Amino acid sequence: MRSSAWCSGRFSGGLTDSAALEDPDAIWGRMMAAGISVIQTDQPAALKAYIEARRA
């Protein structure tokens, strides 16, 4: 059975959208490496582009 781990930048100790826009590897990459599979963001287009670039 597959499960999801969810994270919101609002409650994640500085892992914010504005920080992710400056250094996506340090923020979104860190979340993904930690097993977070659902990320709540106000920047969905930037997150989508980051995920697609990682897959390329």
C-alpha cells in the first residue's frame, strides 16, 4: 500500500515558497528527499516546472 506525506511551508520551519523560488533544490528538493509526496504551495507552476526538470 502506498501512502503520502504532506507538507505545508506555513508549518515547516522555514521551508517557504519564497525560499523555494530562490533555491528550489534546498527547499522542494529537500522535502522530496525526505519522502514528502504532497507539497502545498502558492507557487504551483514553479513547483511543477521544478518537478519536471528533475525528471528530465
